[in-house]
Amino acid sequence: MIKKLFKNKNLNLIIGTVIVAIMVLFMLVGIFAIPYESTDISASLKFAPMSLEHPFGCDNFGRDILSRVMEGTIATFKVALGTVIIGTFFGIIIGGVTGYFGGIIDEVLMRVIDAVFAFPSILLALLFISILGSGTYQVTIALGIAFVPSFSRIVRAEFLKAKNMDYVRMARLMGASNIRIMFVHILPNIYPVLISSIMIGFNNAVLAEASMSYLGIGVQPPEPSLGRMLSEAQTYIFKVPNYALFPGIAVILLILGFSLLGDALGEK
């Protein structure tokens, strides 16, 4: 029984669930019971050390780091979630249509997707941000669009394999419409691959958002961002290491938790 519980899949599921639960609880506290306003500035608290009043210490403007990490985690999570929703939604539609119907539709759409896919997602996102501008919603839309090609290719490959399977042929014989076959019969059966892709996409979105905010083209002040906090903290990395430590840990935990969940839930 013990050996069965601690197989890799089960262990990943347990650890991933615990980490994600901790991060969700951390964000909920940030939403409903944040210790301080993240934008409050106090010259007397500049670089205040970790204490009971300020468990993570204060930054170079006297702002509470714990409160800023909470709000920064929420901002990063929202961008990553929005990115995955946009990428998955359009990826399923494009990948499903091209994989199921094939023919000229597949040729035209996939040539476009292949051309777009040739560019790294981060570069595509930067291109869209240059058009849309900086900000939370702009970054979410830009990353979502940039992630569509990867989701489309994954879904297309699964639909190509599934469309000739026995359960699909049986559904056709029973008179099911193409839309019903695609989204009621095939889509639920590719969920392991889809879940893994969503989790990987979420992790990539967290890294992309943090990178863009680090460069100053993501989430804009005064809204906190984990990437911007890391950028601001680099000057004081040796003087006040906790300034960069805690937002860095938040990024790592977000990625690790969802990676382990994706690995466990995505296995067939």
C-alpha cells in the first residue's frame, strides 16, 4: 500500500497539490486580508529587516515586501491563467478543425500556424505588446495569442489520431454531427495530453510574464509584479537579499506546483 502511494505519479500529485494549495491560500490572504497596502511608502521603514510586523521586511521605498509579493503573485497568476485560457480556447478550435477535417482547411491554417510557430513565443508576445502597449491586460492578450500555435499543433495531432478510432466511427454510424463528435466524443478523450499542455503553458506564461515585467514591459506600476520586484531588487541583492528572495520563491513555487500536477494528471 505504501509503495503504491509513493509511486512517482502519486507522489507528484500529492506534492503538487500541496504546493498549489499553499499558493492559492497565499493569494486568498492577499485578496481578503493583505497586511498592508502594497503601495504605501514610508521613509522610516526603508530596508526594515524581517520582523513580526513585516515578516518579509521592507524594500527601498519602505513598502511591505510580504504584501507586495502577495499582490505580485496574484497579478502573475491572473496573467498566466488568462494566457492559458486564450491559448487553449483558440488552440482547440484551430487544432480540432484542422485535425478532424483535414484537406485544404488543414493545409491553409497549419501553414499559417507553422509560420507563426517558427518564432519563439516570447518574441511574438513582444511584437503584440509593441502594438497593444504595456499593462496587465495587454500582456495577457499578447501572451495568449503567442501561445495559440503551440496549443493548436498539440490538439491537431491528437485529433488526427482519434478521428479514425472505433468510437468515432461508431458515433458517425449513429448519425452524430461533426461538432458533436469533435467536442463531445474526441475532446474528452484527449484530456491527459491537454492537461499536460495547459500546465506547461501555465508555467511558460508565468516565466514570460515575470520576464516581461522584469524588463519593464509587463505589469506596470503601481501594481506589484514578481518580475518587477526582482528587477528592483537586483541593485540591493547583497545588501537586502530577502528583497529578491521571496518573489523568486513565489515564481518557483508557482511553476513547480503546476508542473507536478500536470505531470501526475496528464499521465494516461
